[in-house]
Amino acid sequence: MEINVISEEGNPMLHRSDVRFEVVHDEATPSRLSVRDSLAAKLNKDADEVVIHELDTKFGMRKTVGYAKVYETADAARDVEQEYMLDRNKIGVDEEADTDAEAEEA
């Protein structure tokens, strides 16, 4: 899987940059989480700072065009993004699981 950044536009008010990218893949359309991890590695960011909003693959093509929001910190992402987007991108899930485990022990 190869990721090419098409455009990157800064948004200082929300402490993020909006990124449009293209993914060239050999097999089926990659999962949202694998694209998120690869894009985060390409941009030298932590995976929790990247929120994938859109992945669009044309029928029969091995190319996917996507849109992501890359935040300065994971806390900024949690403050701004809606809950369903955080759930889709598995941001903050590990912390909730740890909290639930601690509550069960008590």
C-alpha cells in the first residue's frame, strides 16, 4: 500500500490540518485503521492524532482517494471530533477499556 498526499491545508483555529490523499493498493480496499496507521507514519504523527473521514474507491480500481484530519495532539482530536468518528477510528477506546477493567476489579 502506497500513500501519496494530494493536498494539505492548515487549520490553526482547530489545531489541525486537513489532508487529502491517495492510496494505491494491490488487494481489496484497505481498512480505515490500516490507512490511518500508514498515513500517520508518513506524516510523522501518532495514530491517535489522525482521523480518517472519508475513503472512496471507484469500482474496479486499485486506487482510493481519502480525506483525513490530522491534529496536533490526541486531546485536540477528542475535543473537536464527534463521538462516532472517534469510535470509527478507535481513538480513546483503549483508555475506556482500561477504565472499565478497573471498575470491574473494584
